[in-house]
Amino acid sequence: MAEKTLSGRLARDILGKIRGGEFMPGDKLNAQCLASDLRVSRTPVLKALKILADSGIAEHRPNRGYTVADTPPPAKIKDFKEPSSASDFYFRLADDWVAGRISQDVTEQFLLQHYDVKRSEITSTLFRATNEGWAERKPGYGWTLLPVVNTPEAFEQVYRFRAAIEPAALLEPTFELDFKVLDELQRIQERYLDGLVETETADRLVLVGLHFHEAIIKLSGNIFFHQALVRVNRLRRLLEIRSSVDRKRVYDQFSGHLELIGLLRQGDPVAASYYMRQHLTEAAARKGSLQRTYGGT
């Protein structure tokens, strides 16, 4: 059952990539690449791809593996739901952890006693939290929930940190434009601005934003900049996912991403660096409501 719930969640995540334009009709869905991207093993990804194939969203072709269906049924894409209730428990546990209602050390037995869920859902959720960077299995018995950004002060520090490293990364001597990466990022932002912002889930919108900034900073050629941003994004994503989504703010955010891509295409890293700092400063100001959501915890 735990494998089933994990595969269902992965199917939803892969579908989000298809909706967002990361994969187009006919594109190959490489199980190993997806496993690396989603930080899981290949087996549950293959099960997830079969779920999508059974729904008509993907196709399995002999000697080619899985591809996005040439004409995925629009209703299937719109109405697809994760075939599991585990995601509900994931968000309940995330809420309680962010709000400080549970201690950092937990056991599966403790969670069984405090939540009306099956053990398989608990196990699946803890492994998902581990993959996403806010839980880890203890060497002996039980689990530790790791620190996340859950106070106004920590939130502000995250954005000051990002405003220090992301603009600087664009000025690195090893920074190198990859127009294929820029083309993909532009296609994704445009698809969301064309309507997906209104229909996608809050967690998917957050992940698209994180992916954009991590892809841009990776172009710096400095692995330490990239690793630092990935780490800090893991710490803040839980709070952002659990906060009310302001879709107007998301439109502004993704429009800003297109502005940045335009400056990079013009070959003006100084202007792009300045714009990145401004973009992050304005984003921090717009997200003041996030800081109050769990204020005082």
C-alpha cells in the first residue's frame, strides 16, 4: 500500500510537469531521469507512469518505454486525482510541524495514535518528507523532523540570503548561457501565464517557481551557489506550500521570470543581476502574508 500511495503522488507530480510544458505530446518520459529529479528510486516511477498510461495521459511503446500521449484526453488531464488519501495526511502533518504542534522526534506508533490514518499512509508520508528534505530516519528507532522556515525572522533571512547569492551567481566568470534551458523555462512560464496559474495546485505553483530559480543559478557553473539555493528552498517550500496561494502574485512572479529571461538573451548579465535582486526584493515584500500565516510559532 505504501508503494501504491507513493506511485500515485509521483503520477500527480509527473502530470504537473506535463501540464506545465516540461514534457510535450510525444516526448519520452525517461524513468531514470524522472527518478533522479523526484529523488526516488526507479520502481515507483515506473508504477506512476503505468498509472498515467492507464489514464490515457501517457503511452507505453515497445522498445521506447513511456511517452506523453500524442493527444492526451483533456478531461483526463484536468480531472486526474492522486489515487490515494496519503496526500491529505502529508499536509496535516506538515501543518502541525510548521505550526509547532508536534515535537521533532516522532515514531510511527505515535503518529498512529494521534492521527486517524493507516500505517501505510504514515510510512509513505514520512518517506515523502524525507525526499523533500524535512524529515530523516533516526539510526535506531523513529524519525526526526528537520528545521524548516516557519517564523517571520527566518523567512526574511532566507530572502536576504537569496538576494545575496542569486544576483551574484549571474556575474560569475563561469556563468554560461544555455539557450535550450532558457527556451524550456520560457515555455513553462508562458504556459502557466496562459491559464495554468488559475487551475494548478498551490504546491505545483511553488515547485515551478523553485525550479526556475534553481535552473538559472545552475548556469553560473558554481556548484556551491546551486547547492546552497537547493538547500534553502527545501527549508522554505513547506511554509509556502501550506499558505494560501495568491494567484495574482504568481502572475507577477512568472512575468518577472520572463523579463529576466529576456535580459539574459540580450547578453546583459549586469542588468540581469540587478533585475534579479529587484525581483527577489519585491517578492519578499509581496509575501508578507506568508510570514503572518504561522506568525509567533
